[in-house]
Amino acid sequence: MIDFDKLNEGLNNLRGYEFELAETQERAAGNTFADLSFTKGFQARLAAMALKIPADEIKALPLKEFVKVCGAVFNFLFVPSDSATPSTNSEVSSSI
């Protein structure tokens, strides 16, 4: 089980360097999507970095938990912090 409070804290502590590293790793894995931030593979890598675990551990989660983790990362990246947090809202805001 993923600790979503720990995930949120880890995401808050990441810097642009880790974001770029996750992009580089995802491209090396063959993902050619124009904006990687919208892909589950990239979101899983970023979550793994935030939790300091291998990305394969995120990808090996049961499907519902995997999607919930990816949704939390998506929300962290794209939902204004005053309206949602990764630990409490895993759906995309209608304002995006």
C-alpha cells in the first residue's frame, strides 16, 4: 500500500532536476508522447522518485492503486494546490 501523505511530501520535495531525470528515463524507456507529464509511465516514475523506491514497485501495484498513485501525481502537477491535494483528490478538476 502506498502512503499518500508520504507521496505528497515527497512530491513537494522534488526539484526540476528530478523532473528532468524522470523525463529522460521515460524517453529512454521508449515513451514518445509529446508531453510526458500526461502519461502513466512518467507519473509512476515521478511517484517512485518521490517515495525513493524503484519505478517497478509502482508499476507492479494492483491496477486500482496504480491508477490512484498516477492520479495523485497528475493532480499534484496540474490542480491548483488550494483546491486539491494528491492525498485527498484523485480526480481531475473541471477547471483544467
